[in-house]
Amino acid sequence: MSRILCVAEKPAIAKAVAQHLSGGSFQTVPIRGSPYVKNYLFDFNFGNPWGTCSVTMTSVIGHLTALDFESNYRGWTSCPPGALFEAPVQESVAHDKKAVARNIAEQAARSKALFIWTDCDREGEHIGTEVRKEARRGNARILVKRAKFSNTERAHVLQAARALIELDELQANAVAARIELDLRIGAAFTRLQTLQLQNLSPILAEQPISYGSCQFPTLGFVVDRYLRVKNFKREKFWGIKVMYTRDDIKVNFLWRRVHLFDRAAVTIMLERCLAAKKAKVVKVNQKPTSKWRPLPLTTVDLQMMGSRYLRMDSQKIMKIAEGLYTKGFISYPRTETDQFDKAIDLKKLVEKQFPDNNWGQYARDLINGKFRTPRSGRHNDRAHPPIHPVCWVAPSSLPTADDRKVYEFVVRRFLACCSEDAKGQSTEIEIQYGDEFFHANGLIVLERNYLDVYVYDKWESSQQLPKFEPGEMFEPTEAKIFDGKTSPPNYLTEPELIGLMDANGIGTDATMAEHIAKIKDRQYVATRNRGSGRSSVQELIPTQLGIALVEGYDNVVTGLPDSPSLSKPFLRKEMELRMREICAGTKTRQQVVFESLDMYREVFIHTQRRINMLKDACRKYLIEGAMS
Amino acid sequence: MSTSQTQIAAQLQSTKSLSVSRSWLDTFIASSSASLQRNVPISALTQTALFRVLSSDFRDTLTTTDPSSVLPVDIFDPTVKERRLSGPIPVQVLDIEDIGSSLWSQVEAIERVERGEAIRGREIVRTVNVGEDSEDWTSNNNNNNAGSGSNGPHRLILQDAAGTRTVGIELRRIGDISIGKLPIGAKMILRNATVARGMVLLTPDCATVLGGKIESMDRAWKEGRKARLLARIDEMAREERQMSGSRGGDAMDE
């Protein structure tokens, strides 16, 4: 019998896969030097050409290796920070991963083949290549395959084990490029700004002032919004309000122009309405309308909707979702795909929810005729399906209230996707009064459909409108000027920030939550609550240091036409587009590393030359600002 | 008057309702003598004349002898509820404002352009609708990133050949009127326009944009626009303070 070594990304996945492949009977062997990682031994038939094999299933714990500068470049003052753009780097097994690496090499020495079970995304492919490297240390001739899976449900895992594929070298290369760029750019700027700023104030000497090419634009959004709120000027506006009572219903007509910022103009417009005496109904538009059911769930949406409806920050939601995935309850939660593959048996997934006390009946109704094929979004990462429940889980099997909330959200969202849109009837009445146009809108919700299960969306009937005939004339009961004032935008919330990062192309869906957590950790951003009780939301407010860094870097590039600030998303966005080019095979890892380093090196040189701009901004906010 | 002068004047009058002054025509013909000798057709010469008139200051180029071709001098009178100007009256634009947008939002738009965010690939999405379908984002974001152009309605300051000024309100959308599209010194013809409380109500039926601009004024207007917007915001804030001060209310608390 051949020996096969299987390696997963995390111990929990290794155990779950071992459980399914072995049918529940396997032998657990602890490994020397690592309390978390175990080897699971069992027999399994992988089908042709492998047949029944003797399997050792084990895991790593995330990345095995780390990239760092060679030792003579590691000291903070060992070289000018700019030298780090070219300084030699080396990849080595991280100190705390030595035991895990040794285990893989030892197991590989006795195995014919290595099957990689890391998560099927870019990072997973790269971890796969790290595992392969260690395995080849023990057995240079070992065969290497990869299992492709997106959840740990039994049938899916068994199928993946019998349809092995190759590692995706391109994706692994994209990650390798990203790791090298993050190291060089991060270290160069972190050292430069820390060394230059630490003498300005004791506050700045407390900890390194870290730079990250994703953190900074993330911080940039928070500061940009903060300044927009702070600098906002309120202005008065005026508008015209028309009311007409018919059948005891007060119908308010809204001005097409909404409001204007010139009182005299509004006054003459109203005067001309009044002079016309009668208004004429120019349009009565009654039509069926619908509120669309949501799209299949992506990671970005889970984080945004989750932090909005479930009152948890995105990092926590992701952590819980990871846990639910590891236990086999939901599919892989890191996905950009918002379309279901035709091959997935969605009805079968719906049926699994029958036992639930809350939405079981709804699921049955779907199967009994109300099921609809989900809408398809425009994104497909070709690796994972949208996030969906894999099986039904009794609430008692979920340890915390937060676990239950996230699981419930994933299920309700999935059932909503498979439902009919909500249907209604909308009415729009448009009138011309003098030279001006006004309209009144009504909505009657006729069928709630998906809204019954997707409790997070609101869509309600408005006041009923009386009957109007096109062409009829009437004299409005009241027409008058109203006034108001413009109001500033709100401070940024976490779901909005995720939306902005996504819309501006920074951070992959999977890393956004980490970047947000990081700028909080670094004390560039603080959170505070707006409102109270159920309607309260957490707002992100930059600290003085956060504002100083953004303003400083913006000033560094002021007047330089082709040098976008580090606080803006462009440089990072370009870098991420290049990662995609590596994945698509249109650029090599080396090309991308060179090109991206060139972009950042230019900003680095400007920053060095104009370092006083950065210092001035820090003085302004941290020293003078603190005194006043 | 020479034949060519008469012909050009008649052409400009009949096709564009512009009655150019005798002295300007003389100067124009004198400067075009080379063309005249080369037998350039009169239609081409008329085109040149039109182009120059549209780039000129109407006060220097048009006659004011016909009272129906200039604004009434008491046009500003707010006690007159409505009157009609049969015209045609040639006017030039001295100022344009978007009264459909707040001053501050216009300042923010100018600053976005200053920061280079109007350049392709350098746009920043600043607002997203959380809770709406993600495919709606792009459409919702465009309005806050528009670097130039304005939707109006617009408030114009217009001036006739005699130097009389009036306010024009764009009562119905006129395609050529927009900030960035309608330069200062651009020329318009008013025909059968309604004046209400001292303001000319501009509609596509009564206002025809001829084009043109006065380069020096337009440049100065553009350069000073942000400062003027900011000055007006300050002024409004001051008035507001005075108002609440004179009411003796909560002004002390500020």
C-alpha cells in the first residue's frame, strides 16, 4: 500500500478532512515540538491511479516561512532606509514553525505523494508551495497534487480527494511578489518615518510609526471623511412645498428641483405657481415594481452587511465565519464570487434547512414551488462559490450568540437568494404648476416574498394616494416656501470603509478587515459610538497622529504632478492590479516586483527630500495641537 | 458706407440680430483691406466679423440707438411683477452661478480637481451606499466625483450693449448654459423674454446662446472662482451671526 502525506492549512481542517476520509476511525499521533498540530493516520481509497493508500493527514499553521532581510540589514540603523528597496532578502522557516516543517519533511521521506489541502485561494496556493518545499527536503522525488474544495462537508471532501489537481503556481507567485513588496516598502517607510519623527515628541518615541501600503490609504479614507465633516460649511436652502387634500387624504407634492440656494429665485418661482392658480396633472404612472432579492453573498458583503446588521466589527465576523467553515457549517468565507455555478444543487442545500424552527417552514415553501434560481452578480474568482450554508446546525451546537447570529445571517441570505423578488405597485403623479413640476409617489407592497426570510431589508407601503386623472386641473390646497440647511456627512463607519476600500481597489476582500484592525491597533484611528441603543453605530475618527501622517504625506507630493500621495489609494490599487496580472499569466513575479518598487521608490525619494513637510505636520497636530 | 460694410452689417443683423456700430465696422474693414483686395468672398469676411464681435465687449461693438435692442434701464425694479421684452436684445454673460448646488459642494469639487482627482485613473470613490445592492454603487458615486460641469439651474449676470446689467434665472434647462461650458463674455440673444421682479426668466424659447467669450474676463473669473465662493460662504456665516445677534437669542453661547 502506498503512503500518502496530506497537509491542510490549519489543524481543524486536517481533523475534519481526516474524519470524512477515514469514516471516523483514525489514529491520532502528536508531533514533537508542536502542541497544536497532530498527525492523523488512516487508510483511504483515492481512486485511480492511487488506489487504497495509507494516509498521514497533518497540517501547518498558516504560512510556514517568512521573508526577511539578511541579518546585516535588520538593525534599525544598519543601513539607510532607502537601501531596503534593494537589500538582499531570504526566506526561512519561521522559528515557531520549525517543528511543523520537520514533521512534513519526515513524513514526506516515507511517502510516495504529497496531497495539499490548504484553502483554495491565493494565500493557500502559496502555503502549498511552502509545504512542497519542505516535503522535497525529505523526499526530492515526491509527487505533488492538490485537493480543490470550498467547504468541509463530507460528500464535497470525498469528491475533492478523488479529483486531485495541480497547484496554481501563478497565484503562489502573486503572493510571493506581494510578500516581498510589503516587506521592502513597509520596512523602508517605517524606518524612515520612525527615525525622522521620533525625536520630535516623546509621544512619537513610544513605538515605531509603522507604514503599510494598504494601511495608509485605509487611514486616508478615515482622515478624508473626518476633514470633510470638520471643514463643512452649512448653507441655507429654499424650496416649494405643494399640498392638496383629496378624499380626506393630504397629498404632499415634492418639487422636482428639490431645493435651490437662491431665495429670490425660489420666491419668483412660487409667485408664478400661485399666479397660475391651477395645477395640471401631467403624468399618472402606475406600474408594477419590485425590490430585488439580494445577490449571492461575497466576503465584502458579509463584512459590510454583517457589521451593519449584526453589530460586530468585520474582523470578528470573519473570525466567526472562519470557525463556521472549519466546522463544516458554511462554505469557504473568503470569496469574491457572487454567482452560483449551475452545477451546485441549490435545492438540496435548501432542504437541509427544513429542521429549523425559524426558517424551516420557509425553506419547505421554497421547495414546494417558490424556489427561484438566484440572480447572478458580475464577479467570479473561479475558486469558490458564494458563501452559503453547507448543512443545518441546531442553535445548541453553536457555542456563542455571535456564532448563531453569523450563521443565521448566512442562511437567511442564502434562502433570500433562492426566493422571488418582493413585488409591489408604485404610483407616480406628476403635476405642472406655473412653470414648475412637482410629484407625489406611492408604493403598495403586494408580495413580500424574500423579505419574509431576509429580515434585514425594509420595504414598506407608503400612504395610499387618491385617484388622479391625466390632464385634470385642480387648485392646490397649499403652496409655500420651506427652508432648511445643508448638513455635513457623517464620520466614516466600518461597513462604509470596507465599501470604499472595495470600490477603490485596495486590499483583497480577505485582508480588508485586517487592515482596519491594524490602523486601530497603531492608534492612527479610534472608534466611538454615534447614537445609542439599537440604532447606535460605531464611527471611525482619526487620532492627531493619523491626521498628521496623512497631511504630511499629502504635503510631500503637493505640486508634483505625477506623484500621488501615499494616503491615496492609487499606488496600492496599481500594485493589486499587477498581482492579478501575475495570476492571469500576463506578467512575471520579477516584472511586477521591479515595477512596483520603482513606483514606491519615487515617492520615497520625494519623502526623504521633503521630510520637513512630514515633521511640520506632526509638530502642528501633536505638539502645537496638544498645547492649545 | 461701402457696399461690403453694408452687406456685413445687414448679414449680422438679419442672421444674428446684432447691429454693429459704424465705427467698429470701419475699423474692421480697414484691418481687412488685404482680404478685400484678394477678393475674399463677403460671406467669409462676415464670418470673421462675427467671430470678432463674439469675442469683443458688446459695449464697444454694438449700437444702442434702437431702444428695443437694449434692456430697460429700470429692469431691476422688484415691484414690477411681470413684463415682457420683445427684443431681440443682444447681451453678454458677466457671471454664472449654479444655484442648484451649495457653494461648499462647489468648493469641494474645485478642490478635487486641484488635487488631480479629475484625471482618469485618479478618481476617488468617496461614498458608498451600504445596504444597497452593490451594482448600484457606481451610478451613485458619479455625482460626487464630477469635477466639472453643473446641473443648475443657473443664475447669470447679463449686460447689454449700453452697459445695463440684469440677473437671468435659467427657468428651464438650456443646454449651453453650464459652468465650464459657458464662458464669461459669451453672447446671447433675448427674444420675448419675461422679466419677473427684476429677473429675466431664461428658457430655450427666449434665450439663444451665440457663443464667444471675452478671454481676459473669463480667465480672471476662473482664477477667482474659488476665492469668491469662499468669500460668500464667510459672508453668509457673518450675516447668520448678525441675525441671531440682533434677535438677542443664543448668540452669547457661541
